[in-house]
Amino acid sequence: MNYAKTPETKNIILKALREDIGKKDITTAMIIPKDKRVKAALLAKENCTICGIALAGEIFKTQDKGIKFKSVFSDGQKIKNGQIIAYIEGKARSILAAERVALNFLSLLSGIATKTRTYTDKVKPFKVKILDTRKTIPGLRELEKYAVRIGGGFNHRFSLDEMILIKDNHLIVSCAMRPAQCIKKIIKNIKKKLSKNIKLEIEVKNLKEFQEALRENPDIIMLDNMKISDIKKAVALERNTHDAIRTTLIEASGGITLKNIRKIASCGVDMISIGALTHSVSSVDISLEFL
């Protein structure tokens, strides 16, 4: 589950450094001697699940290969307010130039991991997976979904080519009739063209649509913004239909909060997807302090 250096993440780092530094850090260049060496530490200013430590180290080393970066914790560990996350040593100019970019990523990813951990802890001991969505910052999806995994969550599809997901707008655009009446036709037509390694999921808004979809055995049925009483009924219908071998999993989505997620998990759904894991995140307060 470690941070993986890929061409994509390397490009993200380079672009972020160019964006923040521009041609040169003119303030530091005028004040700090060229060969001045310093020691510093990354410090947590609040309790959190840390994520992005290796990425932060890579940012400093991208700016200056001579920087020494020593982490005290690993991604996924719970950090308390006031604890040192990592030590940094090297040229002061280089550390100051990379500081903001490293902190931005470390704070954001730790915020996502911390929020995800709060949700995953809330649904214990129910056997339900907490999923993210595609509601990510453009260009940062790979890193944000990594942070979700660090927080104990699971990744839904990364891109549109990964799986079939028939949503309400697909039904509205493609159906001349009411959605519930054309679900059967759409799923049948897709299954004729679908390769075996591609999963098929469909979003439904009520029990009538759910029953129509269930008859065609898609891999996953997503219950969108359905009442808890209807979620319980949908789960019971699926269990009665697939008593021996389950062929369709159930995902709950829409309007999920910390207040209602445990009740939803107790209904017996297999997955709960939460856009707020990435689209409504408070960055963790982390600072760089010189020693």
C-alpha cells in the first residue's frame, strides 16, 4: 500500500514545483546564503491519519537531490498533535523552495486519509466496503485515491473506461419511456457487447427500478439516495433472489453522513460510496519547523 512513484506522480510533482517557484525564489535568494545548511522537521499540529510522507520526501529530493529526508512514521499511522513526522537536512534555499508544495500535498492527503478512517471506523464490525468516487481534484486522482486506501477505504473506478456504470442521466437520455421500463432492455443490450472482464453496474432510485435491474443480474446495483427502509427491502429482495450464490452486489450512495452511515451499513449492503471523502476535505494542519 506504499506510495508508488509513477510517471504520473513525477509529472504532478514537477508541475507543482514549477507553479509555486516560478523562475526562482527571489526572497530566499536575497536573504539566505547559497551554501547555508539547516535541519528542520515536519510537525503535526493536530491529530490525524498521516498520508503522503514518501511523496513529501520525493518533492524535497526533486528540488535538491542533496536533501536528506528521514521519516519517523509511515503512511496510515495515527499521529497526535505535536508529534514530529519527519526530519529534513540540507541547503536552506532548497528546503524553503520546496516547503509549501510538500506541505500542501501532505496536508491534503492526510485530510483525505483521516476522513476516510473516520468513516471506516464508524461501520465496524459490519462487512461493508467504503468506496470513493470520481469527485476528485482534476489531475490529482491517483494521489487522492491512494489516500483513501491509506484511510482503510477502497477505490471505485478510476476512469470511465474501467467499468460500465449506467447512471440516471444515461437512462434519461437513452430512454423514450420511464427509466424503470427500459432498464431491462439496456442491460440486455450491454451484456451482448460486454467483455467478460468488465463489470456492469446500474444506478437505481427506487424499488421498482431495483427489481427491474435485479432480474438481469448486473454485477452491482447502486441505490441512489434511497430511504433506509427501502435499502432494507432491496437487500432482502436480493438475498431472496440469490439465496445460494450471490451474483449481484448492492452499493448505497448519496446523502451518506457520519450520522447515518452505521444505520445504512447495518442494512446489509456490500458497499457504500461517499463523494465527500475527496470533494469535501479539510486539510490537516502540518508545519515545517527549523531546528
